[in-house]
Amino acid sequence: MNIFIGAGRLTRDPEILYTPTGKMVARFTIAISRPKSASGDKITDFINCQAWEKTAELIGSYFTKGSGITVEGQLNIDQVTEVDGTRKTYAKINVSKVHFPLSKSDQTNQPDQPAPVSDIDTDDCPF
């Protein structure tokens, strides 16, 4: 099963292109932060993505550089032979779904979210 889900921020505005047959494609890169390394350094991965047709239209209309985004799709690995004969490997996500990030007010009003520990009255605890 080849499923990728990642949440990050766009590093630049999406590039909207059209194939010779008129299909719309959006190309963009998202920056995804990893937990800090053992040395305390921040690690960020830059993930190349592409989306087609309606998904591309949605991305081109609502997302810009710095926008938070969650993408779902398939990981594709391409191997290319350069002019000088060297082989390079490129990874990209073929995006099938995107999700808008929740605003801070949406996050605090989510009924599924557990209450922060500081909001729990210890007198109500059964132990």
C-alpha cells in the first residue's frame, strides 16, 4: 500500500501548468518539520508535490506561499539519467486530497479534543 499523508507549509506559490491536452497540474513544495535531532537541531524536509485537475484548481485558488496544508497521495520515485550520464533519483507526492488547516478557534471548539489537564478539577476525580 502506497499512502503518504503529510502536513506542512508551502515554500512558494503553487505553479499552475497545463498539459498539451489541457489538463491542469499544480506543482508545489511543502516544508515538513521533524522532531528535533539528538543534538537539538531542527530538521525540515522539503517534499515536492503535484496535483491534477480539480485538486490542482483548489490548490491554485486557495493556497499560497506560507499556507498550512495537509496532503494525501502516493509517493512516486523517478530515476533520471542526466546529460553527463549520472543517474539522479527524485521523489514527489502525487496528491489526491488536500485539507485546510484548522484555525486556532476551530481547534479550541472541537468536541473531540480532550480538555487540557489544567482545566480538570481534581475534586471531580474518582481517585
